[in-house]
Amino acid sequence: MHRFPIRFLLFLSAAVILFSCNHYRHMQKVQSDNSCISKFKPDFNYAVYKTVAVINGKEISGILMIKKMPDSSIRIVFSSQMGLSFFDFGFLPENQFQVYQILPGMNKKAIIKTLRKDFELVMFRNMDSNSNYSLADSNQIYHAYPQFKGINYYITDDRCQHLIKMQRASNKKPVMEAFTYMDSSGTSPDSIFIRHLNFNFMITLKKTTPLAPE
């Protein structure tokens, strides 16, 4: 007899919880300014980083190289200090992606997909200006670029003088954040920090001086 009201109350409670979990719901939509984000886009012509990745408490470290190729693609190679290649990825024109090599233990679709999306965010790829929009939150602007699944956010101050952080998000909440520090002498970040919010995965990159371009 009371089964219907109880089910209705349970459904209503679940709906309220889901609605309240929307991290972006309270923000106000504002006019987009594509020139704002474009000035923060890094130029990874040739950069080498000392890199530490921590996954569920397990740490791997080595050297990560980012290099622009003659065909305008970007090659990212992560290897140990002893020369063991963890992965070798190619980010090709027209938003194409190629796995040239990957360690057998890392050769899983979920891992490759996660790393691809992380680096695409940091490299400012897949930024379709026809679908982007901006949200205002206090003194910050969230410059949103919808992806095939989820949204990439580039978050600046309201005067667009500083890039505060970057986020990959579902429709309701961030799942990953990235922070970069750009020193005044270069066009690529001096340091990069990536952290995932739904599982224990972090990557720290610190630029080092390469011996010579390959």
C-alpha cells in the first residue's frame, strides 16, 4: 500500500543528490573570447622533462621528450634513465593519434586513452571554436571546449592575465586537473603537474636541458 510513495521518495532523493553534485551548475554563461586562451598555448618545438608518474602508489620515473615533427605532428616519448621505452605516442594533424610503441604492461585501452586525453589537454588540442563557451565563477573564467566525451576547461582569471589551471571533466564534475608553470625564457612549460581526481594517478614533469635534438 505504501510502496509507491516510498519508491517515489527514494527516486526524488537520488535525483536531488545527482543534481547537487553538478560542479558547474551555479556558474553563469558569459561571452567567449578565443584570443584569451590562444595566448597561453605552448609551443612544444623540442622539450625534455624529468618525469615521475605515480599510479596507485607505484612509481615510475624517467625522461619524457616532446618534439614537433616536420609534418607538424607531435611525438611524445617516455623512457627510463636506462633507455627502456614506456611509450611512444604520435599526435598527428586533424586530431589523429598513433601508438608507435608501448610497454606490454601498459598496453591497455584505458591507460592509452587516459594518457592521450591528458596530453591533448596540456597541448591545447581539439579546440573547436564553433562549440566552445565560457562560464564565470567568482573571479575566474572557465573556457569550455566540448570533446567527443566530456569537456576540457582552461581556467583563467577574469582579466585573462593568468592561466590558473586546466581540467578534464564529465558533464558534471572534473576528473583530472593539470597545472603548468611557464618561465619567461621559453615557449613551452618549465614544469607540468597532472593529477586525476577519481583514482590515484599523478604525473610530474620538470624541464631539463637536452644534450642535442635528435
